[in-house]
Amino acid sequence: MRIIIIGAVAAGTSAAAKARRNREDAQITVYEKDSDISYSGCGMPYYLGGEVENADALTPRDPAYFQSKYNVDIRIRHEVTAIDPAARKVTVRNLATGEVFTDAYDKLVLATGARATLPPIDGVTRPHVFTLRNIGDMHRIKTFLTERQPNHVAIIGTGFIGLEVAENLKGLGMAVTLLEKLPQVTPGLDPDMAAHVQAHLEKSGVAVHTGVSVQAVTDTGVTLADGTAISADMVLVSTGVKPNAELAAAAGVALGVAGAIRVDARMQTSVPDIYACGDCIEHTHLVTGKPVYRPLGSTANKTGRIAGDSLTGGDLTFRGILGTGIFRVFGMAVAQTGLSEREARAEGFDPVVCHNIKPDRPEYMHGQEMIIKGIADRTTGRLLGAQIVGFGGVDKRIDVLATAITFGAKAEDLFHLDLAYAPPFATTKDPVMYTGMILENAIHRGRPLMTAVELDALSDSGEPYTLIDARVPAQYDKRHVPHAVSIPHEKLREAAETLDHEAVAITYCNKGTTGNAAQNILLGKGFKRVYNLSGGEKQYAAEHGKKNQ
């Protein structure tokens, strides 16, 4: 069997390794147009900042390694320029010599990856403007930092890479300005969770501009559409990636979402004996069953393995993704999995959401707060997604939630998980369990929640309501939600007799627990419509850009 693989980063090398394990007699050739293979792209921001000291740590394998370990021939600086499915041949150009030749295959794998997008901004190709997608990009940026020693970087886009680079360049002493076209940072998050990330960025000394459009890059900075000039002697464009699917399309391979290659569960494309994997393909979302484009290194490795198995007669299939991701920015971990609230509504679900603010472990063990946004379907109780921001234990919780969603768990199932507990690691009721309890109460136990957005809409509607601050008076006096009345929890039973039992009532505390207790009191006294403000005053203040006084 003659196997040709186009691309030698995560997916391509995984496909080659698995194909070799299955078929010792196969002849496997990998063509890679770049000079680096099988590298850790996710580690590049940390090399720029000095946390990773040696660039070689990100490129631990070379063609000689794959030749000796797997008997796989990887040819770098070789670009496949055309595919002829009828003749089962590819046209290849040796970029070092200019030689052009053809090569025949029995099975072909497209692992062509993705490339950084460049928005139509005047001056975006200037020498001090960079993208960060591959090792070559990383070395160019590192050289610029060393030789030019810029003082101020403007980063266009606030996705994973943009924020990770912001942290690392700020650590080098540079002034950092973030520019985002959307009205929030971290586009993958819902606005109520992005508010926490933006507040942390600003607290860390980063200038953040949302809802802005960059019109031009100049020698001294960038100019916004409204004429505002932002000083910068270095610019990073981090506005997403686009799948490298042009070669596939020219060969008649069908494309799907976002122009990515369409594959089945075995990584087979629409053309016989041509497979695809990695950042160039679309995926199936585990919650919706619909195709999505979510390029991630972990998924690329997985789909590469499946492609290598499938083309050599194996039975592995790809089950789909949740788009689970996590990154660190100035010590804060930001994670998400499954559908956002926005996506859930767009898909026709009736989502119930909660904002659960709990420490990752007991305070006496130096626990730090995390905010978990849980999203479940009101009709079925099924978990749809989760988002977490915090400073400890976020990775553990997002993985538990991703596992639960993968296997179709309902909100009430989270409470029954037998999770590990000891004070150095968790609280007796883990934040994941609390999230399930809050959602279950809202869906099945008549303890509905009201979000800050819903409270604002209620206030704007003119409908009468009673908003009760159940905290102690000193906390109310320091800061409270507009239009709230102070009725401390211990006085609520008596005060309830004087309140309108028919009007909508909303209770709240700092984070939600005492607000829930106050809600229970009012429900027990016959109030008809009682809500607890999700995440309490702390979440409301974060969404309204208020700082602790």
C-alpha cells in the first residue's frame, strides 16, 4: 500500500504513526511545505514571553525521528500543488530546488491545517505586523522583540492566542492594547462571563477597547474607524484562522462549514481513497449533531489517528466534539465546553443558566473563587454547556463537565457524581455538584433564577416588582443593585407580611446562597413568582462594569 500524507504537524504525523502501527508493509510518505514538523503550536506564546526558554522544546521531533522510529519518509519544504484523483497522483514542488514531480498513491490524507486570517486593513502587511500560527511566525516575532525592543504592542482580536500573547508580552514590560471588533473580549464566551475576563485584563494593566474597528496600521500605531489613533510599535493580528482547503476543493473534494473539508466519522472525504484530518476539516457537534468548525490541537491529533486507522482497514470512528478549550491569562484560567447560552438559543433550546460562585477548595486551604456558568435545557434537563473563569481547579471542573455532557448527563446527575474530596483539592460539595443543584432547583424544584440581563429587561418593562437585598445593611450600603430594598435574611419572614404577594419578587445576596434561602422563605409564605438573582450582586456588578469599592 502506498500512502501519501499532505501535512506534517499534529494530524499528519498522528495519521502516519497509526497507519504504520496497523500496516508494517505500507510505504508512507509525508509532504510538508514548511521546515518544522510535529510542533507544539500552543506553546509558542510562552516562548515569546520566556516561560519556555528553549524553542527546541516545541519542536522535539524531526524527519529523522519519524524515519528511525516509524519508517516514515517525511519530506520538508515540499509543497503538493495539485491532486489528480482519477490517476491517483499528486504534483509536488521541491521548494528548495524548484524541482516539480508527480507521486502516486493508493490512499491519500489531507492534513493541510489552517492559516491565520488577515482582515482587510490598510497597512496590515507592514514589517512590524505579525500573525502567530507556526514556528516561523514565532521566530520572526522573537527576532523583532530582540532586535527592535518595542515598547507598545497593539493586538487585534481577543481569542485564545491574542490573550496568551498579551500576557507574555506584558510580562516582558511592554504596554499592551487589545482591540476587539465585538462588544466583548473572548468571543467564544457569553458576555456575562467575558465581563470577568475583561475586568481581570484591565486590573492587570492591559488597555481594552471593545466594539472598535481597525481601519489602518501606520508606522507608529493603528487608526480606528472613528479616527482614534492608538500608539504601537508592534502589531499582532489574532482574528482567527481559515482552513487550508483550496487544494482539496480543486480536486473535487466537497467542503462544508467555514470552507472546511467535509468528512464522515472515518475521516473519509467525498472522493474515494482520500481522507482528511486536523484543522482543515469540519466536525460534528456532540450536542446538536450539526457540523461545526472548531480547530484545536487535541482534536487534530485525535482525527489524525482515526484517519490513519481507517485508511489501513481499522474500525475507529470519530464521535464528535464539544469545542472544549481552556487558556490562561494573567493567572486566570478561562474555560468552556459545549454550547454557549447564545448558541443554545440559536439552536432552539430553552436554556436555563446559573452562575455558581464557589471556591475551588476551602478558604482555610487558600481556596480561590471560580465562577461556573452552567447551561441546561429547560424541557429535558440535559446539560448543554459550561463556562468557567477562576484561578485554581478550573481545568479539573471543565473536564468533569465535558465528560458529563459527552455522555448525555442531566443537570441533576451532577450532584450524584462521586467526586474526589480532600481539603487541598476540593470542597465537600464540589463546585460541579453545586452547579447541578442550582440548575436542578431551577428546572424541577420551583426555584427559578433570574439573570442580570433579565432583571434589566424587567426593570425597563415597567412591570412592578420587588427586589430584595438579603445581605446585612452594611453590604447594602456599600453597593447594591438599583431599585433594591434592604431586607436582611433574618428579618425577611416578618417583613414578608407587608409585601405584595402577587408581584414578581427577586431576592439576592453576594453570590446566590443566601438569596436562595430568602427565595425559599417567600415561596413558603405563598408568594407566586419568586426568583433568585443568578450569581447575586457580584455577578450583576461584573456585568455592569462595576468595581469593588
